Amino acid sequence: MLNKISLNRYILLLAILNFIHGIRGMAQSTTTGKYGVPTVDKMAMYQQTIYKDSAKQMVELKKIIPAIVYDLRYGTNNNFMHRLMYAPPANATFLRLPAAQALAKVQKELNTKGYGLKIFDAYRPYSVTVSFWELVHDERYVANPAKGSGHNRGLAVDLTLIDLKTKREQDMGTGFDNFTDSAHHSFVQFSSTVLQHRRLLKTTMEKYGFTALETEWWHFFWANDRGYEVLDIPFSQLAAKR
């Protein structure tokens, strides 16, 4: 009996030591930069978060939505900054698992109506948000890195409607990253066709759990209901794990 009790105590001690070691490892793997936001910037730490909560997995969107179309603007010079904002590969983008699964449902429903989705941006490494801020420094246009953004957490997506057959973008009244009142959902001085397109995108995204950003018709986000961390994992590393 004494040996059994001693063995149980030994197992318990090992479990406690492993837990403490894990917590220390997590702390060491989290980086806090000059804006005071803890970020996960190492794959080992990212893998730990997935181990604890599989919903935190980052999913490459074409893995579950093969027909989705990409136009990843910040991986090109065709954006409001007129410069490459994140490194290749610009042929892959990611969302957390629940958001990606919901987006697949959006695509499926739109397909029944002759439409599909084109993605401008989804996951955005935190270091890119810092670069945006230090170039623009205006919260009307870019996220403040002192808060981190939905894109940094793998919860936000920028997108538009396309015709399913031709793959052509549908008229939404303005282009992507238009920083005027006409990009707001409340702006209604457009043709009935434009308003119909905006309404279809918004209502379908909201039906499957996304929330619209009032000032940008293209931007939708998933609730941070699981404490999703701010990530600064390069695309190349996430792509290697998909």
C-alpha cells in the first residue's frame, strides 16, 4: 500500500512539474514588442495552443473551399500602400478553423445563387499590422498595433462576390480598401444592383456567424470567443504545416 501511495505521489509530482514547464515554455515562446501586445511568433507555441484547443488551428482556405478565388493584395503592389506588405507565398491564406468552416458554408450557399467568393486578405501577421501603422498611423485606415487586429488573430477576412461562371467581381459600388463614406454599409446612394450585391454578401456572411464592419463592405470578422492569440507566424511556416 505504501509503495502504491508513493508511486501515485510521484506521478502527481511529475504532472505538476510538466505543467509548470509547459507554462514556462509558453511564456518564453510569446514575444511582447514595443506596442505591448503578446504575440505567438514561434511554431512550437502555436502548436501548443492547438493541442489545448483544436479550434485554434489555422486552416488554409483552399483546403476546405477548393473553388474559392484569391486576389491577395498585400502580397502584391496592388494595394493602398502601393508596395509588397507581406512576403510570398501569396497563393495561400488562412483563418482559424471555426471561421474557415463557416466561410465554406457561405461559399456553398452563394454557389446555389450563381455566386462565389474572392478573398483579398484573411490572416495577416502582426508584424504587417505594425508596418501598416508606422507608415500610415491613422486608425481610420489601419489597425492600431497596441490592440492587435482580427486579421492578426486569424478571425477577419476581406472579400467580395464573383460571378460563379465568369469569375468576374460583381459591382459593389467601390473597390477594395476604399476609405470613403461610400464604402460604408449605411451608404445607399447606389444602383439597386450594387445594393443587392452588398446585401447578399452581408446577409449571407452574417447568417453563418460573421459580423460586418460598418465602414468597410468587404470586411467581416468572427467573434474572439476562445481567446484567440495574436499571431506573427510567417505565411511560409503556416503553409509548410498545412
